[in-house]
Amino acid sequence: MTISAAALYRLKSDARRGLLENDLILERFFRRYADGLTEEQGAVLTQLLALSDNDLMDLLIGRVDSVVALGEVCSTPTFLALLGRLRER
């Protein structure tokens, strides 16, 4: 099931970050994939957006593939697919 308009709005609001690089990556992601986000992807994205700017940047640019704060979420297929989309150029 796709994510509701209200949930998508909250995600986009939470995506406004302190680092311009994060903002640019997240903006590109939402332009490409916002219409097809599922509730499960939205839940994972919510957890990603709760990370500190530096931890999120490390994930987005591929410096790391997981962070301790996310625990086992980092090994789920939804997380891996979402991270792959976020890393697309």
C-alpha cells in the first residue's frame, strides 16, 4: 500500500537537513520516488531521517553501509533497496 499524502508531507518536512548535501540527495530521491513509496519504505525512511546529519551523510554517500543506531533494520531488504535508491546519481 502506498504512503498517505500526510505521511509523505511529514517525511519531506523531516528531510530538510542541516547539511546541504543531504538536502540535495533527499530532494532528488523524493522527485524520483515519492509517488510510489510504500508504508514500509516510509517507516524505514523515518528511521533514516531520525539519524544525525553526519550519520545520514555517511550512509547516503556510501562511506558506511549501516549504523548502530538502526540496529537490524540495516539488514532488511526494504532498507537495502531504499538505500540503493537514495545512492543513485
